Amino acid sequence: MLKDFKKFVLRGNVVDLAIAVVIGAAFGAVVTSMVKGLITPLIAAIGGQPDFSRLSFTINHSTFLYGDFLNAIVSFLILSAVIFFFVVAPLNKLMSHMKPGEEVETPAERQCPECLSAIPAAAKRCKYCGSVSKPTHK
């Protein structure tokens, strides 16, 4: 049982996933810090509110703190944009250059040059008119 667990843990997918989670958490902390330290003050300079986390409203003695929610939305949008523009888009471009060319599928049939009947692509002689022609190969 311990041997099976060791095989499971050391399998490439599990290790890759663990590394991705750790890097993702660290990257999330960097982006959250950037939002809190740079983006929110920039928006505050334009809008006049220095910290969204203090934004709230009250209805019937219940306080709704929507400022933290706004901070989370801004952080999510920035994180998504950074991941897309700096990870996904370059990786897609790299993968498109490294992708081997797709083979063109040759048709199973071709036309006889003499009688224009459909014959198998590898046929050397037309079964309808008997003319000899070169077969098409892959």
C-alpha cells in the first residue's frame, strides 16, 4: 500500500500540480500586493477613495462591507489579465510554432483521367474503362 502511494505521489501529474499550486499561491500574493499597493491607490487618485475595504452601507442596522468585494474583483481581473497576457498567450504562440505540421489526408478515391469514373486512389488500372494510370500515394 505504501509502495502504491509512493508511485501515486511521484507520478508526474501530481508533482506538477503541487508545484503549480505553490507557484499560483505565491503569484496570487504578488498580484494582491500590486493591487493593494499600486492599482487601488491609482484608482483612488482618480476617484478620491484611498482604500476600498472601508466602503460600506447600512440597512436596518446591518452593515454591508462591499469594499473588500471590490478589492477582490479588481485583484481577480488583474490576476486574470496577467495570467492571460504573460502566460497563456505566449504559451499558445510557442506551442503553435512547435506543433508538427498536420498531414493532409489523401482521399480514398480519385477520378480516372479517361472515363472520369471514381476509382480507388491506389488503383493502377481503371475497372470501368481499363486505362492505365499512376496511383496516388500518401
